[in-house]
Amino acid sequence: MATFKDFRNNVKPNWCPGCGDFSVQAAIQRASANVGLEPEQLAVISGIGCSGRISGYIQSYGFHGIHGRSLPIAQGVKMANRDLTVIASGGDGDGFAIGMGHTIHAMKRNIDITYIVMDNQIYGLTKGQTSPTSAEGFTTKSTPSGSVESPLSIMEMALATGCGFVAQGFSTDLKDLVSLIEQGINHKGFSFINVFSPCVTFNKVNTYDWFKEHLVNLNEIVGYDTSNRGMAMQTIIEHNGLVKGLIYKDDKKKSYQEAAHGYSDKPLTGTDLKLPEEKFNELVAEFM
Amino acid sequence: MKGGIWMRDQLSWKVGGQQGEGIDSTGEIFAIAMNRLGYYLYGYRHFSSRIKGGHTNNKIRVSTNEVRSVSDDLDILIAFDQETIDLNSHELHDNGIIIADSKFKPEKADETGASLYVVPFTEIAADLGTSLMKNMVAIGATTGALGLDVNQFEEVVKEIFGRKGEKVVEKNMEAIRQGAAYFKKESGGQIENLKLNEADGRRRMFMIGNDAIALGALSAGVRFMPAYPITPASEIMEYLIKKLPDFGGTVIQTEDEIAAATMAIGSNYAGVRALTASAGPGLSLMMESIGLSGITETPLVIVDTQRGGPSTGLPTKQEQSDLMAVIYGTHGDIPKIVMAPSTVEEAFYDTIQAFNLAEEYQCPVILLSDLQLSLGKQTVEPLDYNKIEIRRGKLDLQQEIPARGDKSYFKRYEVTEDGISPRVIPGMVNGIHHVTGVEHDETGKPSESPSNRQSQMDKRLRKLSNLKFDTPVHKKAPHEEADLLIIGYVSTRGGIEEAIPRLENEGLKVNHAQIRLIHPFPSEELRPLVESARKVAIVEHNGTGQLANLVKMNVGHAEKIHHILKYNGNPFLPKEIHNKCKELF
Ligand SMILES: Cc1ncc(C[n+]2csc(CCOP(=O)(O)OP(=O)(O)O)c2C)c(N)n1
Ligand code: SF4
Ligand SMILES: [Mg+2]
């Protein structure tokens, strides 16, 4: 059985020292081993950004695509081979700006993949512009006098889409993060894990200390029920989205694969491409 | 007669009325029945983007020989409203007839020499129980005019209405009978000059180009289609929605075309042939994905059913103006194949080839159709199972990849002589590697080193230098020295083929080349034909002569190349091509 070390490769990440993304990488490696995967059974599909580099830092199949499109690529992979474990990942700009349409629809569609966003409230790779999750008043290169737009409440949005697994983690809490990713992988359907992953270079506001001070651990809220969507919504609103832990989980919802009419329960990669002759002749006869 | 050749072995029929009134099904039932009798058909629908209301018509050509073009003129016009008469009478020749519903008190349009027969379509249908059957009465009147035995329609009517019970079948047959009888009485017997020669009675397929593309995809082993609806591509998706579940596959209607193209890339990367199809607006959105397929060497097949551009343009009209966009439209240099089937049969076989080429050369392949080919419904000889061939190039799913001991990646982008690298898919033991749209080394790790960049670029760009492609140019070139070479692509083939005998009758020696491989451009195939012709006419549906410019760029001889362009939304008629070519001499 593979251990987390088998998911380490020999590539040295080019992230800045201290970047939150290191922990996300480690958490994915540990969770993959913990759920019993072998490296070749995992495909990590990523977008473009500092965070997007992650697919190259894990010993598994990896696809580093184009900005904002990790989700459709990942869904295509999963539809082709339902036996693979597919993780899509990227940044807050990747998933909530350019790729937002895909994010909402992937949640709605509910294909059984796990989506991990490294949310640093900034565009790291392009050297520090405002992001969809940047706070109002946040000054960046692109908002020198402070952002006049209000940030998206990603967790409220995820709940509104009907997403069946919504969680939020913090990159220093490795143990908790590993557990969330394991649960996400094991969930039958689309699982979404937003991870606060500080950018130490361009975001001097949302720092590790800032998150430690502001994040509320859902485990510590007495009576919090992860199957209660109304409670989840209310709690998020109360804490302005600054919560960590499993927020909402719907175990009854059927995944796309389970629901799709006729869709094979075996990987489509095993299909014999050539149609049987009688089948073909039947199809031809329908046009005669 | 107002031009056009009047032949008893072919006939042109049109039904028109308001959109949403069953005009399509009238044409469809008539056409299916004629197909059954062994006639060759060519049906072209004129429709607007509105779903209900607005003039619509369905023009069907019936012939004892193969036809692939809209006809120059019209023999029979079935009119459900005055607008149909006003808008379409100019197509009728003097021996033609209009059969119109008495309901709207039809009047002949001023300019027509054709005769008008008034038949109470709606009234007869209503007397039989429902005015919805007025289309069957109209078909009956047509059989009366053509002297066809109405009983020959019984089988088709049974097939279409059988599910609704015997009574409905009988009612519809009765509507046909009464329509025929009424017309015969009204016209004083059969109109002798409309009598069609008997067909051979053989059964053939009757389908639109999109059906052929969809069936081709299924036959190529496609099991997944992510797509976003658009005219005139949607029928491909609709067919596969019906059929894929029988084969374990599925269609996903995506949120947009970027998702469609990238999802298809994901599926192809994982080893399952996936198709997506769109038209100009969707293709524009897919451009970045096409580049991703190119640099990651992931097979990708996209069908582009061209329609009137730019922007939303003429969404339901014929055009061929995406040529430059699909050849050059992505940033950076990538290997890419652009194919252009010119008949429905070719659309079927080419779709299969597109998937083979995409896997053999590990690059994007764009299959260009156009609205006329995609939606024109025509008779096709039964497709041949034995001609279906599946080739996956350097992808070997059975291979055992040797372990490497260390954690080095599989060399997915190994620099090889032919530029094509070994391919594995996720899930394979010891096949782990990285794929990225960033420039990368042989294992897929990002690399910006100039020497690596050079070798990876060269590797990708030489992949197509030995492209093996069956019949890149469809040639009909009987003359060693020709007065005229006509060049076209996609659906103009039918019109060109009809114009040529007329030009030859007038003493010109004419060769024909229909280009089936657009990119890489088959310059060497085409050059001798261009060089041996006094003049070259390039027939295409766009305003700037995109194909002509491509020929000039690749083959030269701009001095003898003439543009024959049409971009008003309607397909070329044979006589237009004939006349424009004649003007060159
Ligand atoms: C279509 C396109 N537009 C713009 C870019 C430039 N770009 C690359 S990454 C990025 C944003 C990165 O921010 P985020 O997704 O939050 O990732 P981070 O670097 O913060 O991890 C942008 C705008 C691009 N690569 N592609
Ligand atoms: S710029 Fe920010 S997000 Fe990018 S690697 Fe550095 S710390 Fe991480
Ligand atoms: Mg970011």
C-alpha cells in the first residue's frame, strides 16, 4: 500500500518560502495515501496561477491546463474513467473569476470529483491584483485606492448551487485539512473544499495570524449539524464566511454518474471502439 | 419556361407556410415516401431563427439520379399562405404549378406563368376530424399531380403514425386519398408533363450531414460528447443523446463551449474518444482550448458547422466564413488538421478519420461542415461497415510499461524522429507523467530552457510533415489542359458538379477540385491542376474569398484566380455558378 511518500515526486516547487500552498500539497499527498490510493489511480487537474502548479508537485497523473478550466478538464477525465480519483485544484482567481461559470455548474452537475481551491484573496502569479474574494477596501496593484467591490461569499454560493459537500480548511491545520480531503474524496459526488492558503508575498492583510484570529472552528459550535443546509447558510452569514471544517454534506444526493441514464458502471476506457456489425446495420437501417 | 432544364427524371417541389405550422413534417413525409420508392432526394429547408411564425419552406428535389444541390427552379409549389406564393413564385417555371389551400383565397403572384390549383387542404382535413391533417391532404394533392399511386404512401404513413393506432393511420391515408382525388378532379386528370420516370425501388439512407457526422462519431468509438447547443450543430448532439446510452456513453450539455472543448480534452487525455460540435460563435470561444490540445498533444476533434457570421450573424443561413479562423485561430504555433467533407457520405467517413488522425498525430482536428451540408437532407447509398477503420497511433493500452525504480516520469513527450511520442493514459501503472500547457520537457515538466523549447517546438511542428491523408482533394479533372478549373469546399460540390456539364456543353473544358484537407494545405495536389488551367474560379460562401486567398498563398498564380462569392445567406444555385463562370470568358 502506498504511503504519503509515494505521492511525493522529485520536483521542487517554485512557490515562495512560507506560501500556504505547500500545506495543501502535503495534505493531498497524505489524504490520497490514507484513502488507499496508488499514485497511478489519482489524476490531479489544475488551473493556472501559483496554486495551479500543484499538479506538477504530486506523484500522480497530472494535467496543468488553462486558466479557469481545471473543472471541465477534470470532469472530462472522470467521465472517461470513473475508476480514477480525480482532484481539480487552483486559485481563487482561477475558480471564482475566470472559471466561475464552471465552478457553479460543476457543483450543480455533481460529477464525483474533489475540487480544492487555494484561496489567498489575491492573484499571486500575476503579482498581486485583487481577486473575487478580496475584501472591500483591499489595496492591490489593480485597486490602488482600495477595492470598491464587495467580496464574493463563496460558501453561500456553494450552498446555493446545491453542492452536496462543502468544506473550508486552513492550510496550517494540516490534520484537519487531510481529514477534509479524505472525506471529500470518499464523498459520492462533487466535493468542494476551499482552503485559506495565505500568499506571504502579495497579501499582507490576510496573513496566517489574521486567519488564526478570525477563523471559527465549526467543531466548536455546539449543536452544529452538517446535514442542515439552513443552519450552514446561517452560520456562514453570521461569521462572514470565516469558518473552518465541514460545512455541509448531503449523502442522499445521487452523483451524476449514478443518475445518468445508460452511463456505464465500468470505465469507458475499456470500450471496444468498433461497433458490432449488426448494431451498425441497425443504426443504418433507421435512416432507410 | 424561365430557364433551368426541364427533365422528367427530376422534379422540384416546395412546401411553404408559417413556421410552426407543420411545414417541415409535410416535406418530411413526402420526402421519406419518395425515398422509399427509390428516388434520390435533396431537401433544403429555409427557416428563420424564430420558432413560431415567419415564413418557412422546405424545398425537395426528387430525381432518378444522385443530386446534391438545391435546384435552379421549381415545378410544384404547395402553399399554405399567400406569403408563400408571393415569396416563391419567381422560382416556378411556366409549366410549374401552385397548389394552394382554399382557406386563404390564394391569388397568383403577378410575374408567374405557372398555373394555380386551389384545393381545400384545411377543409378536407377538418371534415376528417382535425385540420392538423391539412399537410396530408397537400401530399395527396401532390401525388395526384405526379400520377403516383397513393397506396405507395401507406407504408410510410403506417410507420409515422402507427404508434397512434390504426385509426389515425387510416384517417391520414384518407386525407391523402381525398387530396389526390380533389386535385385530379380540379385539374381534369393528371398533368402529363409532371410525370416522373419510375425509380429503381432500392432502399437507401435519407439523412442530413449532421446525422452522418453523429453516426460517424459513434462508429469511431466516441462514447462521450460534451456540447453546448447551437444552430446548425445541435442535431449531432441530439442524435448522440439518443444513442450513446445504448453504448454506455453519455452527452453532457455544458455551461458553455469552453467547458465543452476542455471537457473533451479531459476525456481524450484519459483515453476515451470525445466529440464536441459547434458553429462560429462557439468555435471562437474554443480557441484557447485548441491551443491547449496542440501543446499538450492531446487528441481533440471539433466539428464546426459553419453559418453566417460574424458574431451572431445569420444564424440559420448558409456561409463558409470560418476558414481563416479555424486554420489560424489560436495563439502560438501548433500542428492542427482541418478537414472539409463535401458530401454526406464523406462527412460520415471523415468523422471516423478525424478521430484516427487526432490520435495518430496527437493534435486537434477540426472537421468543417457548413449549414447546407449539415442540414441538407439527402439520399445516401448505405454506409459500409467494412470501410470503418479504427487507428489509435502510438497509444497502446495493453502495453506493460517497465518500472523505472526512481520517481522519474514516463517520457510522454519523448523527442522522436516523426515527432510523435508514445502515449499512455491515466490509470496505467508506471505511466505517470505530467501534462501542461506550459512549455515542458520530455516528461512534461515545465521548462523554459531555449534548447528544450527548440526541440519540443520542432518535435510538435514536424508531426504533420508526413501526414497521410486519403484524397486531400476530390478531383474530377478529365482535361490535361483546361479552360477553367473550379475549386470549392464543403457543400458547393453539388452546385459545381451541375454547372460543369452546362459549361462543357458551351464548349469549355472544365476541371473540378473540391478541397477536402484544408490544413495542412494540399498545395502539391492542387498545383498541377492550377497550372494546367487557363483560369481558376474559386466558388465559396463568404465575402472576402478566404479559400481563394488560401490557394493564392499556397499555390500562387493569383493572376488567374477569380472569386465567385455568395454571402447573402442562400446556397449557390447551379445556374449562378454556371453564369458567373461563363462571364469569365
Ligand atoms: C486567459 C488568461 N488570462 C489571464 C491569464 C493570466 N493569469 C495567470 S494566473 C492569473 C491569476 C492567478 O490568481 P489565482 O487564480 O488566485 O491563483 P494564485 O496565483 O493566487 O494561486 C492570471 C490573471 C492567463 N494565464 N490566462
Ligand atoms: S506569490 Fe504568493 S501565492 Fe504565489 S507562491 Fe508566492 S506566496 Fe504563494
Ligand atoms: Mg489567488
